[in-house]
Amino acid sequence: MLYESTRNNTVKIPAAKAIVKGISEEGGLFVPSSLPGISESELKMMENLSYSERAEIVFTKFFTDFTQEEISYCVRAAYGDNFDVPEVAKIVEVGDAQILELWHGPTSAFKDMALQILPFLMTTSMKKIDNSDEIIILTATSGDTGKAALEGFADAPGIEIAVFYPENGVSEIQKLQMATQNGSNVLVCAVTGNFDDCQTAVKKIFTDKIITEKAKNNGKMFSSANSINLGRLIPQVVYYISAYVDAVKNGTVKMGEKINICVPTGNFGNILAAYYAKQMGIPVNKLICASNENNILTDFINTGIYDKNREFITTISPSMDILISSNLERLLYHLCGNDSGKITEIYSALNENGKFAIDENVFMKLKADFVAGYCDDKETKEQIKETFDKCSYLCDTHTAVAVRVYNDYREKTHDFTPTVIASTANPYKFSAAILSAFGETAVSDFEAAKRLNEITGEPIPEKIAELRTKKVRFTYSRTPDLLPEYVLEKLIS
């Protein structure tokens, strides 16, 4: 299987090269030239397999340039005792839905599902393509990706990693998780702006010929741990396939019956993975895209117009505070029939005017698979309290958005298809916001966590509790325009 660029479909490279490169030279994202299929017999066979064994089957379909031994090594190294439940991705029945808990990894966020395996995919890929350069990973984060990437790549040989986060756009816990990170090869820098500023600056560095040339002359090359990297996206496909198998196994559906999948998303990678699972053959009725007040994706799915000329709102679900959804480009590429010229045209309009519109044919394809909704902070808090009161289940602020959007969709459409809701973070990562849903406040996230534990009985993850006494290593802060200078100074010179 080869992977082609969304901005130049004549670029076709194997998985290993796409994983190492991260992004194509002209700024395009790598996508499969065609998606592999998965049969009902394979799904039935997966019922009695572990998550790791299921992952091996899926990766074998996508990473055809890897040997079976290489895939097994990566998978077994990634999904073991570092997850606190044997299922790795655990399904819990909450009310009328199945909650897919994706946050049982070392950083208590769904990003661990991909970022625990990406370092192994990356180092294996480097050997496969005989790459002797040192890799510099640049990662913009809206909160969870940063810590998960730092944790995954800490002290990885031949790799340095720098993470950039919006200075006032993450929770206290998220900030401390990054700023206290151990590892001789890691850097963390706050950015005086929002996530879109971080992401745009990093993308510009990737395509800056002067910077990339200087890196090359120093025996270094850039890559990414964001979901723009193919090695981030494909591992996310696995947990949707696994969730369907588990839904059959626990009797929620019979093999071949459809499910809905509801995903809280900002950068569109998590729900794109669900779309890939559907295209491969997983029986899915609707993909429900859930947004917070930064509801640009909801508007786009409902109207076919993407317009980022709007107020950026800082919410209690910060990982979704995004107005430039990078992975939407991949979906549009597929819906436009792999027409890279059309994608270049669309994103030129976005860069020049801050908006674009898709044609009627593409819009109808979009609506065939996707529906969308959003809620504000008040509704998010109401949902947190309501779900706990009715079901004794504590949602984080992102999962609560998905639960509210799903409930609204179900009430409006009377679509009672069994639904899997992606749960993206442990609630204690956003303790202060969640405590406010119970009508109380605290002076810090740690005090809020203590009080939440008293109210709900939910245990505080050890790695979050220990942050209170960990030494802060990184206090850098830069404006977005100074990030290229920072990268040159810290990582290349």
C-alpha cells in the first residue's frame, strides 16, 4: 500500500517513509491511495483476541512494507502494562450508550492510544528507509497530544521533540504534565496565542525551505507527532474496529448490525479514524461530530461552508478549542475523488479569505456519513451533573459534550441505533471545571480533584496526583512569530 499527498497526488510513498516525513514537502497530508477492507469473518475471529492482537491485524493491512515481526514488536511494546485496564480501550454502558474509554494509558488521555505506539513505528521506519538523520519532532497541542507525545518519545534514540501549547488555553493539570516532563531530548514552550496559532506556526516551519535546509546540513530532519502524521491516525482506526467487535461480543448488536459513533473532536483526526473504519467495512450508520462553542465543524457539516472568520472562544473543553481542523483536509480529499488540485484550491481560499465552500456533490457525500451538533459550557456542565446523578458515571468536559450532542441528536431524529461514544480523557485532567458542574469551586485543580474524589468516589490517577510535587522544568514562552527562531536556536544550531 502506498500513501499519497492531499496537495500532490503524484507523490506516492510507502508507510515507513510517510511516518518519518510526517507531512509532504508542499504541505499536503499523507492518505492511503485506497483503504483496505475488513471482512465479517475477520471481525468474528477478532472476538476472542486481545486488543494487541486486533491491532496487529489492522496494522498488517495498512503497513504493508513492515514485516509481521516488526508490526508485532511495535504493538506489543505499545499496549501492555502501561495501560491500567487489560482491555486497553474499555467499553462501559452508560444510559442508552456505550462509552468507549480511551484514556487508560499513562497520560490519562485518548492520545496515548496512538502516541504509545508512534515512537516504535517511527524508530522502526527510520531503520527501514536507512535514515541516519536525527529526527526533530515538532508538535502543536491543544492540551493532551503534547503530554502524550512527550511521554512516548522521552529519551527515544535519534529523536528530539519540542511541544508548543497555548499559554492560557490548557488546564492547570495539562500544563503541569508538559512542564514537568522528564527526558534529555524534550523541550516544551508556551505560545502567547491559541492552538491555531501554534499549529499554523509549526506547519510553516515544516515547509520553510531555509529552516529545513539548515536542519539537513546539520544532519537533522523534521517530523510530527500531531494527527497530521499517518502514524498517529492509523492506530486510532484500530479502537473503532475493536469497539465494534466488543459491541457484538457484549450483545449490544449482532454481527452485521449497524452502530452510530459519536466523537468529540476539534482537529477532526479522531472522527476521521471512525470514518476510515466505516469505509473499511465496519457497519456504521452515522458518524456524529460533537463540538463545543467553537462549532466550526458543526456549521461546516450542516451547511458545506467552512468559515474561520469568527470569534475564538476559550472553553472548559480546551482540547476542542480549534478553528483550523487539520484532518478535515484528508476527508475532503477522499470526498473530492482524490483530486489534489481541488484540495489545493480549497485551502488556498481558506488561507486567503478564511473560508471555503464545497460543491453540492461533495456536500451530499459528506451528509451521507456525518451529522453534527454542539453545546456550550453551561450545557456541558449540566450534562456532567446529569450523567453522574442518573448513571453514577463521571465524564470529563469533552466526553460530556459528546454525550449532550448524542442525546440532542437522538431526541431530534428518534434514531435509536446503538451508539458508541468516544471518551477522550480522565475527568481529573479538568478537575476545576468538573467541580464547577457540581456547584463548587476550588483554588487549584489539585484541591478540586480532592473535593471531586470526596463527592464522587472516583479515584485520582496516581500520575495526576504526583504532579503537585514534581519539579517544573520548562517555563519558556514565545509569540508565534518567534517559534522559527526558537527552533533554530534550541534544536538546530
